[in-house]
Amino acid sequence: MQNKALVVIDIQNDITKNYKEIIDNINRSVEWAVKNEVHVVYIRHEYLSEKIKRFRPNTQGAELAPDLNVVSTNIFTKNKGSALSSEAFA
């Protein structure tokens, strides 16, 4: 396995209701990564503030989009804008 990764960020139910073409493109990239032995990592966003209604922890909206091809258990959660804010990922 190479020391490279495809990082898929914030492809979650709350923002992907009509994004079939984008998800299809991401899935093609995931297939390419698997074929070329590149790690695939998924980053989910969860807002902890009560003021924000999207990406609430433990809701359907915070889950990865069902059409997304998830090929690994490398799924990390962040609570800020940057993917590097996930201590487990960084």
C-alpha cells in the first residue's frame, strides 16, 4: 500500500440530497484508489452547537451519504471546519 490517501470530506446526508453526479465522481475516484492501492479516508463533520441544525451528532443528517462507496473503516469525525481538527485523523 502506498503512502498516499484519497480523503473524502463531508459527503453527508445533510448536504448531499441532490448531488448524485458529485457522488458518482467521488465513487469513481474511490474505485481508482482501491485499484491502485491508495488508502481511502472519510471525514465526517458534526456540529456540537445547539444553534446549528445540520450535522447534529447521532442524526441521519450527520451520516455519510448512502450512495457513497465506503471501502474502509478509516472514518473520522471533526467538529471544526478543518479536517485536521479531528485529533484521530491528524
